[in-house]
Amino acid sequence: MASRSQASTTSETAQEPRRAGRYPIAVLAKALDLLDLLDAHEVLTLTELSARAGINKATALRVLANLEDRGYVERDAATGRYRLGFRLLQLGMRKTEGLDLRTAARPILRRLHAAFDETVNLAVPGPDGIIYIDILESAHGLRMAATVGRRDDYHSSALGKAMMAYRAASWFDEVLRRQPLVQKTPHTIVDPDTLRRELARVRERGYALDDEENELGARCVAAPIFDHRGGVIGAISLSGPASRLAPERLVELAGSITAASQQVSAQMGFKDTDPDGCAPSAPASKQGEVVR
């Protein structure tokens, strides 16, 4: 994730009104300032947004109400806190499809698929779970396959844990507040402290495992993808039936998955500072320290 100095710069920039361009539109600038703040801090109250953006509360409320109507922000009725909405994800997905992560990852996913003939997945973090953005299915009759655009849980999937391990502790706590840890199989981790320990292991080894935690009879190994700021922006996984992917086999495949994720990360501008080439063990995030 971003270094603390980078995180500070990002936060300060988001709190200062941007300079107007050639054709300044005051209300549009205010709306964009509010969106930038939610990008930097994830969840904020009206009072916090108003103070940080330098906008009076009545104006901020009107702007946020319009953004909420169009799906650009969401408001938690119980707490009054705002977060970015799914409309931005939809727009971002269009950009991703034309450039960025999906385009950068596709050749590397193909090589993994050709090497192992198991289902290969690419996913990004969403507000309440992971979102699959690319899938190459195994040719085997018995195979594991999701669908592009489908959401899945963070805590029970290898993809989710690979991303969750490098997100801020405040983000982790917010996810737990909004969404209970559902027991999908007898193997699913549903205790927050146990999940924290599992995420620490993910950071130590650089990859995450799903040992029939998301679906009985299915196993998966995943590794995170980082961007130029060191923030986790997605993950790659290889999944298959438990009959073909024994636990020992998953560990063997982990090296190929982490190597693939590092290749994609490099294409997304990530500069690896670990001499062993592993994923960052405990990167700082722009929202704070990672989950402990």
C-alpha cells in the first residue's frame, strides 16, 4: 500500500479544493471535492465532509443528495455516513475493460490457464465483497467457475482474503460492521480474531488459500495485485475441485500464482522493494495500518 508519507500527501490533497480549470463550475467542483474525500477516507459524515471540503453543510447536503440519487455515493441510514456508490464502480469498470487491470492481466491469465488447465480468476475489491472482472474456465468437465460481474464474500474466498490482508484496519472493521461473517461451509472462518490471524498468515506467505471455505468440494489459491502507489487493487486466483487440488497441490501452485500477480502488479506500476520478490508483508495504507 502507499507509504505513510504518500498517504499523508494523498489525504491533504483531497482536503484542499482543487484549482479551477479553464471553465470553472463551482457546484461541479464541490461535487468532485466531496468524491475525492470519500475516495481518500472511504466513509465520512456530512459534518466531516463539509469541514474537510470547506463547504457549508447545507450546500454539501444538497450536492450529496444529488450524487446519492444518481448512485455516485451511498448513505448509511443508521450512521449517516457516506461512501462511494456503485455508479463509480460501473464507470471504473468501463475504463478497466478498455485499459488498466483487465487488459494488463489477460496475457498472464492465459499463461496460467494453459499451464494448469484449471479455472483462473481476476477480481477487484467492491464495497461489500469481491467482484469478478475476468475468468478463464478450465476445459475439465468438473470445474469451478463463477461469472464476470458476480460478487463474492471477502472472508470465505481466497481472492477476498488476498485483498483483505492488505486493506486498512478501519476498512476491515467497517466491513464487519456492515456484513456479518456468514458460515458458508463447516470450514468458513466466522470469528473476527481468527480471520485477523489468517490474514496475518496471508501477508507472511504472500498468498491466500480457500480450503473448502467458500464452497464444499472446491479449493482455491490467490495472490494480491498492487498498483503504482502500493495499494491492493485486485487479486488473481486458480480454483478447482478438491479432488484435483489437494492442499499440498495448492501450496505447489502458489509460487506460480504469486509470480503471476507480481507480473501484473509490475505492469500496473508497482515497484517491489522486497529483495525476495514477495508481496509487501505489512504495507501502510492511505486509510491507516493494515488489519492486525
